[in-house]
Amino acid sequence: MTKVSIVVAFLLLGASQAVAADLPEYGQPYPLAVWTWAGPYVGVHVGSGLGQSRFTDSNGPAVYGGDVRTPTALGGAQVGFNFQPNRNLVLGVEADISAVGSNGTNTCLASSGYFLSANCRVRQNALGTVTGRVGFATGEAGRSLLYAKGGVAWLNQQIDINTNPIDLSTGTKNSQWGWTAGVGVERAVAPAWSVKVEYDYAGFNSFRMATPGSYFQPFPPFALYGTTPPGSTSVSQNIQTVKVGLNMKFGGDTDARWDDSENMYLRGSQSVEDPSMRGDIEIGGRVWYSSGRFQKDLGAGTDPTQQNILNSRLTYESPAASGEVFGRVDGLADFFLKGFIGGGKLLSGKMNDEDWMPGYGVPYSNTVSDPVQGSIAYATVDVGYAFIRGPGVNVGPFIGYNYYRENKSAYGCTQIANATVAAPCVPAIPGSTLAITEDDTWHSLRVGLNGVVMLNDRLKLTGDAAYLPYVRFSGVDDHVLRNAYDTRSPESGEGRGVQLETILSYYVTPSFSVGAGARYWAMWATEDAKTNFFGTPCPCQTLPVRTERYGGFLQAAYSFNTD
């Protein structure tokens, strides 16, 4: 995915050298032309998304599952053309293409606990759109653009369906067409450059795909089975994305910056006074309310190529409240340093433990543990370079590190899929009894784009999108109620992820601000993912793992100059 962004970035840098020819020497001011959005542009974007794929079942409504979530990291390029018939109205067309990294699974075709249900896996590879845009230019000189867009969307993907825990499977690799609509805000931060934050929704045409054969249990709890023939399912899909983008307008001076105080702009690296950025150091605190989802798939064997065939899956849902402190330092030779550290408690939650045990007379078991209690802790530090820095503007790439730990304890156990006495948690275990614990740690490398823009003299918009090219997961599962010699199962894996954050701040005074924001984190370890099942020696059981945490926060901050 990162190859697309890297290539386009080099094209932009090359274009900037050509456009800058025959202009005044560095540091020489000249009058600022009336700003217009009209003309062609090209740009890059990074962001994240969340897809949902729904699988129908002709045998009836699902006991559980049926929908596959696909947390998504994306990055790519866009090209467009704007028309501006008057000062406020902006019309345009735009096409974009994104490389996509995603890998989601969930239970499907689970109409009964007396039927061997399946594991559905969705991997999306590319996403594209062609849209029209309608915008309203506002603010000083019309440099802020509020817009809506709509058009057609295209999705390329791989979908696999496997009957658990046996090797019966079907799959398809296809491209789907659909529609898309979105809204965004774009800010011209220099004569040739603008940054944007955009939300899009895309829905795709449903299609049918084959499903594998399976087995059912006519006389539970006896381990006698009849076969069911292959069939088909209808798959409907949508994906929601948030992008942080950087556009270069053709015909502008790519090396120029605005100096609004003199109605001029300067070329080159000459600094301008920047009172609207409210200082070189910002410190503050936040309160974050979030929802979380953790899922791990225990494979039916040790072969990594067959990790989609399962004998168990555990899915935790856990809202949390946390507090954190954050800070940012700007102006270090155009470098910036930012980060935060925080922690909190899981407020409540539940855990679904699914098992496919046909040899024990239980085709499909699904137990619920409620409540889930625990804690979270996290920290991030980034260093970046602001290649666009001027009055009310700070935009640049960064590299950093994220630490995330989540400790979960699940209490009680109630069977919801299979009522036979051979099924786990029949009779139910009360919610006062500790059943399973899960203690996980994620270490991630971050690369991304950060933009800070003053929309007016009091409102500041911050967008931060990071791709996680390397994620390292480690964890320990403890089935405390098992009568095993060792109830603990060490876990590990590697993978990728995405982290996205947007903040709107209001300056009550020139130094003190309050704000609200939203954050989305998704990480998945699907490479070399394994567990020493209850301490047994390797070869280890496969264990793809996925985690998400998302929600909104409130913050307060104080800014001051170091001069």
C-alpha cells in the first residue's frame, strides 16, 4: 500500500521544481493574487476504513455472526479539476485509487448449533472512486472549502468460506461496482498546496457465491452426522473510510508560503511570524470514551496456510473510559515532536467463545461470558518534518511508535447455540465466577501524515493518519476453569494496522483551548500468528488475532511560546 503514496510523493516533488521556474528569488515578496480553487490538481492520501460484508443463509437467521468486519488501512492518490463560477461556489470532478490492506473473519452460515457452520474471510485489496464535488468556499479569501461528493465506487477483493473444523471450502476473487457519497473539508495552506479531511461511504452491488458442503446432527447428542450439499449465499457489502489528504494545484508556486499580515507571500525557507499557531509548545489532557473489539481465531491445525479452518474463536467487546496527557513541540528547524500517554478501565463488556467439536457430539457451541472487566494502557510518540509551515499551517509526514496493552477478565458462562448436556456451560456458570482472562500487548511502528490548520482566529483543525507497517503482538490466555495441568496459553504474531485521529479545537484565550475529537485504531497479527495451546510444545496452533478501539474524546490544552 505504501508504494502508491511514495511514488506519487516523488512525482509531486518533481513537479514542484518545474512549476517554481522563473519566479522571484527566495525571500522576495510579491503581491498575493486573489485565491481561486479553479484548475487541475493531484494529490496523495492516507487513511483508514471499516468494511462490512453480510452473508445470507437460506436455512434461516443466524444464531451468531453472518457479518464480517474488515478494518482497513489505505493509501493512494487522487486527481481532479475544479470550476469556480463565483466566489463561493466550487464544482469539480475527482478520481482516486487506494491500495488497501485488510483481513477480516467471522462466523457465517450458523443457523443452528446442530450444524457445522463456517468461517468467512474477506480480504480487500483495492478501492477506487470517480465522483463529482459541490463545495462552498468560505473564510478569509475563500481558502476553506466545505464540500459534498458522490459517484461510482469500485472494490477488488478475495473472499473464502471454510466449513469448520474440516477442510471443505469455496472462494472467489472479484471486483464489485457500487456507489459512494461523502463530505469533507479542505483548506488551502499555501498558493499551491491544500490539505483535506474526508469521510466517504460506499455501497456495492450484492452478488452470489458458492458455499461448501457441511454436516448436521440429526440425533443430538449422539455423534452421528448427515451431509448437506454445497449451496450459495448472497453477499452484500459496504465500506466507510476517513482520509487525510494533501493536494498540489497545478499553476501555483509550490515553494511559496502566505504571509497574511502583509497581504504578500514569500518564496523559500524565509520564516514568517506565526501568531495564529498559538506558540511552540502545547500540553494538555484528554478524557477518551471508547469501544473495543478483540478477536482471535484458533486454527484446527498447525499449518499457517490453513488458518481459516477453525476449531474455536473468542471475541471480546469492551467499552472503556480513559484519561491521558498529551504534548507537542514545534519549530525545531521545521521538525515537530508529539505524543501522548494514557490509561483507564474497561467499563463492561461480554465475550463470545465459539467451538466446533463434532467429535464430542457438539457441532457448534457458542457461550457468552458477562461481564468483562479489565484495563487499558497506551502511549504514542512521533517525530515529523513540517514541509509546509506558515501562518496557521503546519503539515508534514512523521514516523513514530505506539504501545497498547489490554487486560481482560471474563466472568460467567451461558450457552446460546446448543442445549445438549455435552455442550460447554450447560448448566450455566454464574457471572460471579472468573472463567477466562486475556492479557495482550501490541508494539507498532507508525508512518503517516499530520496536518494542523487554523480555520479562523479561534478554530483549529488537526488531522492525523498513520499506517502501521509493522505490528508485534504478544499475549497470554488463561482458561482458569479448565482441569488442565497448565491453563495458560502463550500467544504471539506479527502484522499491520492503522490509526486515525481528528480534533477540532477552540481557543478561549490566545493560550487556552478546548476541543473534541475522534480516534480509530485497528491492528491485526495474521503472520506467524500462533499459540502454545495450554503450554504444549510447538508445532503450535495457528492464531490470527485482530483488535480495534474507537471512540470520541474531550480535551483542554495550554499553548505558549519558547521565545
